[in-house]
Amino acid sequence: MAGNKKVFIIYYSMYGHVQALARAAKEGIDSVEGMEGVLYQVAETLPVEVLGKMHAPPKPVDVPIIDPHIINQADAFMFGFPTRFGLMCAQMKAFFDATGSHWQNGALVGKPAGLFTSVATQGGGIETTIMTAVTQLAHHGMIFVPPGYSFGAAMFDTNTVKGGAPWGASTLAGADGSRQPSEIELAFATHQGKQLAQVTKKLTA
């Protein structure tokens, strides 16, 4: 809605895991008065025939591809992407590589940003993927807003297989990608979205 502060939720999702977290994060952002989450996908870099061989489902038609030139219109960001050997995927890196003009102009300095990810296994790079992605934020002068342990008791539960870390929300996709985000993983993403929106609201007041 007009007049709301905008949080761009920019993500890449091959099999839908990160997309599910992105939609959950939007729910959290939208729950804060005066804040609005706006979903965007980054452009795909793999050929259609390769995606077919990887059995990747079609991308959602209701989420537009982000134009890197317009991201300065956002008041804050959430960036989501799967891990590739402990780092952000190439598609998201290509997006950041296209933001050089904003870096030169300092257009994103001071804007809050959160990060979330998807990994195959519990030791698959939740922390390293987000940790190494913070370098992109630092070079733009953005403010990294991690959730910490603000999600509460669920973060201390060791009896349930789940993603989520003080660095950001995450989901465990399984080695073959068959596991979908659990209710608690989605709830963590919603919480992170709400927390980022609250911080953004304070900073932009």
C-alpha cells in the first residue's frame, strides 16, 4: 500500500524451499503496521535444458524478476538463497555483481538487511553461507540485522531436526531436496521478517 515502508524480499529458489521461507518472511513483515514485504526473484542463470535435467519445477509467475537498478527504492531487504558448498548460489552472486552503480553512489548505505538460506544437511553450511554473504552487505554499507536467539525456546530444542540459526532462518532440504520446510522453520522465517520490519520501522521513523 502507498505510504508503507517497503522491504524487498529478494530470493533465488530452485526447488521451492527458499521460496517458502520468503513467503513466510513476507507474512511477518506485513504483520507490522506501516510495513510491506515485496517479493522478487533473481534472474535464473542456468539454461532451460539444464534445469530440466535437474528436475527443477517452473518458477512462480506471481513473483517478478528483480531489476537490480530499482533496489534503491526499498527501505530494507531480506535476501534468501540456497547454499552451494557453504556459499551463496551463483544466481544470487550474479545479482549482487549487478549492483555496482548502487555501490558507487552509496545508494544502499544504512539500509537494514536480513539473510536466510536452505541447506541439504544439518552440517551443510547454514552459518558459513550467511556469514560469507555479509560481505556483500558490508560493501554496500547496509546494516546486517540477524535474529539472534530472539525466536526463543525453539532455538534451544535439540530433539527436533530443523534449520534456523542466530544468523538467519533456514530449512533443511535433504540431500535429494525432498524435505519441505517444516512449520517451525516457516515460523522462524515469519519471526525474522517481523523482527526486521520492526527494526526498519524504528530506523526510518
